[in-house]
Amino acid sequence: MKKNDTKPHRNIGAVILAGGLGTRMQSEIPKALAGLLENPLIFYPFMSVTGARKEFNGRAGLCPYRVFLNKIITVIGYHGELVKKYILNEERFKKKGFSLEFAVQEKYLGTGDAVKKAVSLFSEKKSRRDTKGASAAENAGGICGQVPETDILILPCDMPLMKYETLVRAIKFHLENDNDLTVLSSIAEDPYSYGRILRDEKGFAEKIIEEKELCDYPPETAGIREINSGVYIVKLNLLKRFIGRIKPENRKKEYYFTDIVNIFYKAGLKTLCWTSENSEEFAGVNSKTDLFNAQKVLQKRLINGLISKGVNFISDDGVYIGWNVEIKEGAVIYPGVFISGNTRIFKGATIENGCVVKNSSILDNARINSYSVIENSFIAKDVQIGPFARLRPDTFIGEGSRIGNFVEVKKSVVGKNTKASHLSYIGDSIIGSGVNIGAGVITCNYDGEKKHKTIIDNGCFIGSDSQLVAPVKIGKDSYVGSGTTVTKDVPEGALAVSRVPQQNVEGWALKRKKLLSKQKKKS
């Protein structure tokens, strides 16, 4: 047996409280699903728990125990079916190996009631569920139910700024000190709206006083700057024994989970605070303003993280980067750029000011010039786009190609080293390599009912102001003269011209000028 395997196990279950009404958010959707950098609010506490799980699961050396964190129970209420659907369908959660369960709070009676409903789903006894096919680590950690939860981590869904490292440190503190209950606290410059931590002379947490209840305490209580974060770690057996003692004896007639601190304290149990030096992490989101402020913090963190990995920002003024975006080292980002969705930007790519990039891949050394818009497209290496270009969904631009100013490309494949330098529309087309698209060229892809395809083979030259009426194919190395309207296929190596023959009328302009002069004098 390995030395690490002799350590006792502690199996920590997580409870995420997502049953609140969120009335201050002024939204029909539940607060847990409010959008923040293109993820629902509840995504962030899930990822914090995920990070803690990755740090702990099965690893020795972090604390006196081998710690496992395999089960999350989400308390749902208002439009809870939407929250449940999101959690169960989120691929990023499926890949983390959690057991995901739900407790339903049909009436919002407070956080104490919410926790009580969740705790009832945790068992202190070993499960008899089948473990066949499970790994040794999974069985040891209780993912198959062999080891029951010993402790419960409780956190709200509306605290997106908390880092997983904070949870790791707090859990270690809880276990190393053998606490019965640990409260995550912080020292706030302005404690307004937060519950205040009241400690005894030995430093134990005696009680938490909610902002609404401060008027019932001496005036100096309001000056306490140590605040309750809303995150707790509690021994499960004790929580089950004492949670029924929480009573709705407060101004709102709700069951406050914060009362559990005083209940534990009076029972002579060990109640300590792990105090974070960063109160910003515990900022709750209760309004649109809070949501906006949280986004600014997360955006700054995201940009700083990219800078530390070698991404170059000319300035972060007006820059928006979605949480799910990936940018590789050596890329250059200008001010005023909007990058969202599952966009991937590779080494050495440059995104100039005013560009919008959504759900697209931009490969090495490509350059997106100012004020270009790219959606659901693939840009190969060494491509130049814009300025003022638009790439609509399902567009592929091949290596070394150039899509210039005021060119729109939609649902098309453009081959290598092809140029469409200005003022063109390319829709529903397949364009080969080494093609030149002149200014003002239009692929006429829509007949009023259906879209049709234009195919331009390798090495073609399409003269300026030409119209290609689809469905049509331009053969390899063909030449379309400027101003031509192409309505039928052009053979390989041919010239297509459809202009009216030029006629010069001698003296016409001089005669017209004299006529206009006479008319002007008469008037």
C-alpha cells in the first residue's frame, strides 16, 4: 500500500444555493442564469468547485486528509426547471465527473430552508450502489457512493468572483483545525449590506448579524468590518442534527442559515472564520449594476491572464473578450475590439481596432484590419481581412488570401492566395486558389426563391463590375472581362465578355454643351 493511501478520507459535498427570486435583477429569467461574459451566473461557482476538486481529489500533502469532492446539490426554486436544464446540458460540467443532484425549494423561506432541503439528500451512511467498472480513485472518493460525505461546502450562485484557490485554502483550514463549522469572511472597507461577524474574546465566531437586524444591536455593531461571505464548510452530521433549530425569528420571518453559527456556538462546537484578504471575491450580484461591476472585474482578470501568457494588448480600452475565447501567445489585440463565443485566435494573429469577431478561428499571422466583422468563419494562416470587411457565417478563407475593404463574403470557400480587394459580394460560392476578384464583382446567388452556387476554378481573373448569375461555373484559368454579366458556364481557359460594342459619336458632347447653353439663356 502506498504511504498516501494510509491517510484518512474526507468526502466533501457541495451545495449551491440557486433558489432565490432575484427581484432586484428586474428580469424574467432566474438570477442564476443571468449572463456574465457569455456564461450564466451559476457557471462561475460551479467552476470554482471544479477547480477545488481538481486540486484536492485523491492528492496527498495538501492537508492531513485525502480529500474528495464529487457531489454537487443545487437548490432550485424560481424557474428552477431552466436552471436544472442548463446544468444537466452544460458539456463542461459533464466532463468534470461530478454527481449532480437537485433540491427543490417550492416556496422561498430563506437560506436556512434551502440548505435544509439540500442536506436531506446527503447520506452519512455508505451507499449500496453498484461500483462495478469504477476506478479505485472513484470508489475511494465516494463518487460511486462507497464513502459518504463527511463535510458540506455551501456557497451562493451569485458570487462569480470567487477563485477556486480561495475554496482550497478555506477547506484546508477547516480540516487542519478540525472545525465543526468554518465561515469564510473578509475585512471590507464598506461593510454595508453584508452580515457582520461577531467574535468572542477567544476569536471564535459567535454569531452573524444581518444588515437588516443591526438596529436591534448596539450602534458599534454596525462598525464591525469583518463580513460574512455566504460561504461555509460544515460537518455534515452536526449540520443534520442542528439545522432544525433555525427559526424564522427575524424581521423578514425567514429561516436565515446564518443563525446556524450561533446555534453551533451555544452548543459548544468549534466555529472559526477563515478570513480572506480580498473582499472583492465575495461581491454578490443582486442587481444589473452588480452584474456590470462583476463583469468589469472578470474582464480585467481575463485580460491580465492573457497578457501573462504572451498575448499583446496595445490597450485594453473598450476591449471585450468573452470567457470562452482562446487567444494564443504572440497575438496582438488593439483597443475597441469585441471577441466573443468560441473564438480561437492563434499565434501572431492581429485584430485591429473596432473589429467584431464571433465564434471564429483565426490562424497564425492572419491580420484582421480595422472595423471588420467576422461571424462563424475560419481564417487560415497569413490571411488579410479588411478594413471594413464582413465575413458572414460558414465562410472559409484559405491561406494567404486577401479580403479587402467593403467586401462581404457569405457561406463561401475561398482558396489559397486569392484576392477580393474591394467592393465585392461573394455569396454561396466556391472559389479556387490564385483567383483575382476585381472591384464591384457580385455573385448573384438568389433568384427570389432559392440560393444558388457559383464556382470559380483556380487561376481565374474576374474583371471589375462583373455579375456572375448563379448557378454558374467559371473554368480553370478563365478570364471574365470587366462589366460582364455571366449567365452560363465559362470553359477552361476561355474569355467571357458580354458588353455592348462601344460606339463613338463624333462631336456629340460639343453639340450638347451648346444646346444647354442656349436653354440656359432663354430661361
